[in-house]
Amino acid sequence: MTSLSVEILAADAAEPITSAGNAQLGIAVLAGIAVIVLLITKFKLHAFLALTIGSLALGAFAGAPLADAIKSFTTGLGSTVAGVGVLIALGAILGKLLADSGGADQIVDTILARASGKAMPWAMVLIASVIGLPLFFEVGIVLLIPVVLMVAKRGNYSLMRIGIPALAGLSVMHGLIPPHPGPLVAIDAVGANLGVTLALGLVVAIPTVIIAGPVFSRYAARWVDIPAPEHMIPARPSEDLEKRPGFGVTVVTVLLPVVLMLVKALVDIVVDDPENGVQKVTDVIGSPLIALLAAVIVALFTLGRAAGFTKERLSSTVEKSLAPIAGVLLIVGAGGGFKQTLIDIGVGQMILDFSKNWSIPALLLAWLIAVAIRLATGSATVATISAAGLVAPLAAGMSTSETALLVLAIGAGSLFFSHVNDAGFWLVKEYFGMNVGQTIKTWSVMETIISVVGIVFVLLLSLVL
């Protein structure tokens, strides 16, 4: 269990910073979330500022002293950044090396050279899923859209038949699979095991991405039949490189952290002896920090040096990878502050009091809360962080597999029906040259399918596990 998880559990056990009744707490939560939604949607305020102001408003509405609300927020922000900040940074470096070295293009070109006709949508979902592992969603879109447009144009494919599988692959990775920021924060918040969550996440992700990608794209292509917009096909990142890394070594590098974390989870289950030498080794090399750090160090050679990068170019690539994630880190941190404020004012106990007489399963409750926040704020990350803070007390007494499924339920809910308050909605709309109605019929419906299918498979797994 991470230090952040311990802090959160300790916070759950501590006395709340306010003795407000459940009715006042319920109103305070709704008002706090309403402030965040209003600031993001109406006043177009950055999510970091909106979450900060919303957290303080939440404390005020709950009747907590301002000093206590500030302390809760800053404690939550600090512990969240401490828990996932380095992992987000390492993921960004790995993604930048993958893009700039031409490794991503090498994966794309190799798979496309071996796929044609009916296999092309399946090839696109495979490409997006592999590349989407270390990349942030927005970076993945920017990287893959030129490929989607070129394949659709050159192969005379429907743009939706090719584009939807690629978007589905990226979106599923973003919502369900660590080391993406949302799943990482949810894992910390509920005290889940990262390796088990990753393993179960892959089990849920595979059928989900198939249904939302290649299968749904057949219908999306009938509903919205548009050509690839010529003006949106930019130059590819690796066109100015004399050489680029090979396909096999690139795939191995990208999958290295995933394999290391899965090995740790497997050994923990099979050996289940903390004093065992093998388990001690895998616990170290399979920890998220070491797994991602190892992948980055390997990538400097297998991707950077293989592309002919000098030491100066490698240093510049790493430096450039860190600047764009400042906003992500601040939003994730502020979300952690909001989550800690929720915990400290006693919202967790309130939810336990309300839900103990309900027949609704905890996993479904977590999904519904994430759905509500996603619809309101438009941000999958904000929805994941906030929902994780609200339902964290429900994880008490859950088994390792149940807490992992709780994380996946939250992640699935955070992807529900992207619409006009989501930056991803406009990104897809502009790149694909669609109007708002067409974007809703394709992208928004696809996101909803991912969310619904995801929670269905999570609930089915809960029956088995």
C-alpha cells in the first residue's frame, strides 16, 4: 500500500473537521461541485483554479473553519502529487521519446503494411491501444490523427470506420489503464493494488475496445459518411529523421513497464510471502516508479540513440516533454485537494450512512457518481479524482480484487458521454472536420458505449471474483 493510501485511510479514520449533519453535508457537496462546474463551464476558468475555489467553497458550505479547509486542500494536493507526480512525468518522457524518435510511426507503418480491407479497423485499434499505453489522450490524438486521415484517404476507407477504432483504443487506455493520471489517482485514493488493477483493467479493456471500436465503427460510418479533410493532414514527426528504431524493440520498450507491473502482481498472488526473495525483487522492479523509470532509461537507448539522437537532443527531448504536463499535474493535485476536503468534512461517512440501506452495489454507485461529475464538468480526470474521493470509504473491508474493480468502475464512469464541455469533444470535431451533431453521433456515442460496456464487464467480473 502506498504512503498516500495510508494517509487517506488515516484521514478516513480521523475525526471530521466539521460536525455538520448529513443534510448540510449533502447540500455542501452539491454546492461545491456546482461551483466547480459553473467556473469551468460558464466562466471558462482553468480546472486547477476551479477545483481550488470549489474545495474552499465546499469547506465553507459544510461549516468548516477556513483554516481547516485550507489545510485539508493543501494536504490532499501535496499527497496526490507526491503519489503520482513522478509517474506522470516519467510517462510523459516515455511518450515524447516514442513520438520524436519515430518509434510510434514505426509501429503504425509496420502494422498498416500487414493489414488491409476488413482487417484495417482492427489494426487501428491495436495501434491506438499500444501507443496509448504511455501517452496522454490528447497527445495520442495529435499523434494518430494524421495516420487515420492518411489511411482513410489512401485506402478509400470511410473516415469513421478507421477513426472510431483509433479513438476507442486511446480512450479506453486513458480511462482504465494505469499509468494514466486518472486511474493512478483512483488507485491511490481507494488503496488498490496497481498490478491487480492493471491486470483486471486489461481484461475489461479488451472486449470494451472491440465493441466500442471496430464493431461500433460499422454503424458510425453509416450515420456519418464524410471524407478525410485534406487540410488536416500535417507532416509526421519522424519525416525529418534519417533513421528510426525497429518495430520489435519499440514495442518491447513501450510494454516494458506494463510487463514489470504485471509480473509483480502475478508473483504477489502465486508466492504470497513478503519474506520470499523472488517476491522482494519483483516488488521492487514491479513498483510503478521503478517500472516506468526502467522503461525511460531503456527508451533513451532503444528509441533515442537508435534514432541517432545526440546527448544534447536527448536532453532537449526530455525537457520538452515535461513542460506540457504542468497543467495536468496541477489539475490532478487540485483534484486530490478537493478529494481530501470531501473526506475530512465527513462525506465518506455520509455516503456510508446513505448507502447501507440501499440495494445498489458499491461498484454501480461509484460508476454513477463518476458519470454525474463527468457530465457536469466534461473532464474524465476531474470525474475520476472526485468520485474516488467520494467512494473511498466504501473500499474499507474490500478484497484486493474488489478495490481494483472499484477503480475500474470509476474509470468507466468518467468516460460517459463526452459533449460540448469536454476539450476532447472539440479536438475530435476539428480534426475530423465534423459538425457538432455528427460529433455527438460518433464520438459521444462511442464514449458512452465504452462507459456502459466497461461497467457491465466490471460487474460481471465482480460476480466471478
